[in-house]
Amino acid sequence: MSSPNNPLAGIDNPEEQNIGDQIVASFRRQPPPVSPSAESTLGPLYQSRAEKSLPTDATRDEYKMGIGGRIMGTLANFLSGMGGRDPMVYTGPGATNNRYAQAEHKRLGELNALNNQISDAANLNEMNRKEYMLASQRADREAQRADNEAQRDAQQEMMDPDSVYLDNTTGKWKGKTFGGEIRETVPPRWFQQLQAKETMQTQRVKSTGQARADLADEYELKGKERRSYILTGKLPDDEYKAKQLQIREAELGLKRDEFKARQKPTISK
């Protein structure tokens, strides 16, 4: 059963796929798995080889040559010497028995097997490293391709600013996307700025008109004189009221420059 934390969960027969195929098949679910560590694989083997590289302890009692072995070894060496050959068995201080020879033979066999395992594991790790590197490159290229496609799609959805126009039939602004589709869109920036400016001017005119209406009420302007003052800022003929209105307008910050040409000229007597 697949583990919940296994990045290959849900892939049919993952043991039949090499490492590269497993990574490519699963990279969309999770980030690619970490490359197998040579240290984690070879570490225990190196430790075992270090232990097996130590010769068998010949000082242990079980490996010491007994009296019978020494007698038999001495006899064999004597017969070998009679035949003009070198001694066959060492029977001097520290001599070991056949059990020691068997233990050493076993140790050397295991050491040779460990060397073969280390060599095979090192080759496998190198192959896995290359497979992982190639799979990671394929995954990166696939992710980059997906990003490029997403950016291209997003660009196709963007509105071409040079294509924006006002549809006189519907009264709505429309434009063409870079993908060629006609859509409704927001007004261009220059139009928004113009609207904002007109809104500010309208609000200012309303504010000025309201202020003049209040002043007209304050100084009891009536009829045409009242209407002209509110709409155009024309001062009344009464010099006292006109002077007082100018003072009040100055206090309220109302501008009069634009209405100077409309004022009735004062004739000095």
C-alpha cells in the first residue's frame, strides 16, 4: 500500500518505472523528490567493510593452537624437511588453529562481497543521480513551458489600448483584446481625467451658486437682480449692497475676476 507521504502515490506499478519517469509523472502533484543520497546508501556498507577489514583476533583462546596441533604440525614440518621442502605449519609462539583459518577465510569472503556491493551501489547511485538530474531538467522545462503558455494566454486576454472606442449605439466603451475579441471595457484614461475635471467644475459651480443664493437671501435681493447675481455674479445697482456683497464674497473666497466685464460701470458724479 502506498504511503500518504509517498510522492509516487497513485502511480500504477511504480516499481516498473525508472526514477526519471517517476519524477516526471509526479512533479505536478508535488515538488520532485530529493535525489538519493550516496552517503545514506553507502554509509552502512563502508562501516561494514571497515569492520571486516580488521584481521581476526588471533589472541583469542578459541583460535590458539593446542598441544595436539603443535605435535601434528611439528611432525608435518619434520617430514617436509626430510623431503627437502620448507616447513608446512607454523607451530611457534602465537600459532593458530584451523578454526582461525576458517574464520579468516570467511572474513575475507565477506570483505570481498562487501567490496562488490559498494561498487554496485556506487554505480547505481551515479546512475540514479544522472536520472534525477535529467528528470529535474525535464520537469523544469515542462514548468517553464506551462508558465509561458499561461503568460501568452493572459496576454491574449489583455485589451489593446489603441483599439478602445465609444460605441455610439450602446453608449459603452469597447475595445479589442490582443486575441482579437471585442469586449466592453473601462473608458480610456484621458476620458476618465476629463470626467473628473468636469465633475470638479460642476461641483465648484454648484458650490458658488449656493453661496451666492445665500448672500442674495441675506441682502434681500429680489427678482431679476437676484437671478443675475446668482447666475452671473452681477452686483446689484445699490452701491451699499454691492459693496457689502463684495466684502462677504471676499470672506467666503468667491472669485470675481471672471465677472468683472459684466459689472455695471460706476459713473462718478
